Amino acid sequence: MTQRIAYMEPVPPDVQEIIRSRLPDGYEIDFRPSDAAPVAFARDADFVMVATTRIDDSLLQAATQLRLVQHQGVGYDNIDLEAARSRGVPVAICPEGTSVGVAEHVILLILSIYRRLLEADASIRRGEWLQWELRPTSLELAGKTVGLVGFGRIGREVAQRLRGFDVDVLYYDPFRADVSVEEAFGVRFVSLDALLAESDIVSLHLPLSAETRGLVDAEFLAGMKQSAILINTARGGLVDQTALIDALRNGVIAAAGLDVFATEPLPPDSPIRALPNAVLTPHIAAGTADALRTKMDACFANIVAISSGREPANRIA
Ligand code: NAD
């Protein structure tokens, strides 16, 4: 019998087409229309695939034949794991196709700030030619210090990609890596305070949890160099947004590259949209066509595993 996969994110038709192109035989996949309530949409699903839609106990209770919640990334703060455990529904994440895209996006955000990319492009389109004017505020990555807050899968991919840029890389993580790993990635473990004080670029690579929510507050930002930039491709909830806006307006730090926000989509009237010293992207760090294909293959392989009575990869509950 054909099994139903409920894809919880309201995605446009060309994204649906890529996803369908990877679907194995024996399954049908439905895409949630943006006006459909998640609980009703998931009700008769055998499998749920999700990115950012909230999967709470009411959804798990309604979806009585659910056999797996498959996250298509790794940031699972939107899933109530306790509820899934108590209802016996396995949950799996998908590191495949996630870490590389995010790491490349970190480099993109750093360089676009350092080289004033958006201003350069916009000024040309206005008919200007700022060959000299952008120079005093354009920087090179070489010789700078990058601090990674969190040194898991993505932190390591970033460190790997920074190797060619001649930078010093520091990291802080409550779980220090083996010395052999530190040597292999060319990174140095420091306290969070030391990382903030020494880094020209602070990049967040830790999960959002009750403990980490609001970690980047006024005190954190004041601990950074005034010339430093903050990169957040992890989760918006890690940052006290009011404190960040104040810090960017008042020169506490120089700039920010932000892919994630406390509220997504970012509200149209958010003051963040008006900050001249922020480069903003709409939660697309892992959002490439390449990554989507890789992710779908891994997610569907997990669904097939469950159907065949096997354990899914990267199970977290
Ligand atoms: P991971 O679990 O491999 O690594 C996270 C690391 O953070 C771990 O080493 C952990 O010990 C560390 N950590 C936990 N608490 C910390 C703290 N207080 N200070 C410093 N480090 C701490 O996860 P990952 O695959 O590297 O992903 C990291 C996060 O990136 C995800 O949780 C997700 O929220 C986010 N993410 C965002 C996108 C995007 O599209 N923007 C895509 C993928 C992942």
C-alpha cells in the first residue's frame, strides 16, 4: 500500500519538483499549502518531513499512524522531543547536505561585510563608481582572528574552509575536542570571554536550547571588540535582538551577518531591516539546490529504512 509523506513546509512548485524527483517508489508526498493547519495536514500521514514548522504534542496526538518525524536539517528546536518519546514516534535529523552549505554561507557573509559587497553592487546600479570611497572600510580576512562558538559538525566545516584564508581560528565549546582534532583543524580552544575579546569575527554554531537562548546579550556584545563582526547562521533565539540592534546602532560592534532571526519571517517593520551595517539573508544558509537533493536522498533513505523495519540514521528520539 502506498504510504503518505506529509511535507510540512509550504514550498514553491519548483522546490516540490526537486523533492518529487528523489521520491522512491511506493510513497506519495503531499506539500502543505500555506493556509493549511499543520495538525490537520499531518493527521493521516505515515511520515512527516519538516524543517521549521512546529511539531508539538497536539500534532503527534492527531497523527495516529505516524512512523517517523524526519527533520531535513539539524536544528530541531521546533520539535517537542519529549512528546515524541512519550508517544513512541521516532525523530531523526539530517546532517547530510546541511553542514557544507552553512559553512560556505558563513564565508559569504564574512566576505560580503569585509568587502562591502552590497554597497559596491548597489552603487554601480545607481550609476556611481566608488573605486576609492569603499576602500577605507574594506578589509581582508588574512591576518584576522575568527572565533567559533560551538565546534560541532558546522563549526568544523567552517574551520576547514577557513584554512586557506590565513586566519587564526579560536573556538569555545562546553565539550572540548581531542587535541588531535584541534590540530587537524588548526584551531585553539579558549574560554568564551577570551574568544570574544580576541576575535575579529565571532560566528555562532551552537544549538538553540533553554540554556543557550539569549546567550548573545548586551554583556556578550560588550565583550567583543568594537571593530568585530557577529555572524549568526545558527538560530535567531540565541541572540537578544534588542541588544544586537542597540550594539549595531551604537558602535558596540561593527557589523553583523544574519541568516536567522528571533521571528521568521522577519516582520516587515523590524528595525533590523534598516540597519546599514548588517547583511541579511532569509534562513538560506543550507538552502541550496545541491543540498536539497542530498537532504532528500538521506531523508527518504530513512523513511525506507523505517518501512523495512530498520533503524533510521541520525535518530535523536
Ligand atoms: P552539532 O550538534 O554538531 O554542534 C553543536 C555544537 O555546539 C556542539 O559541539 C555542542 O557541544 C556546542 N554547544 C552547545 N552549547 C554550547 C554553548 N553554550 N556554547 C558553545 N557551544 C555549545 O550541530 P551543528 O550541525 O554544528 O549545527 C549547529 C546549529 O546550526 C544547529 O543546532 C542549527 O540550529 C543551526 N543550523 C542552521 C542552519 C541554517 O540554515 N541557517 C542549517 C543547519 C543548522
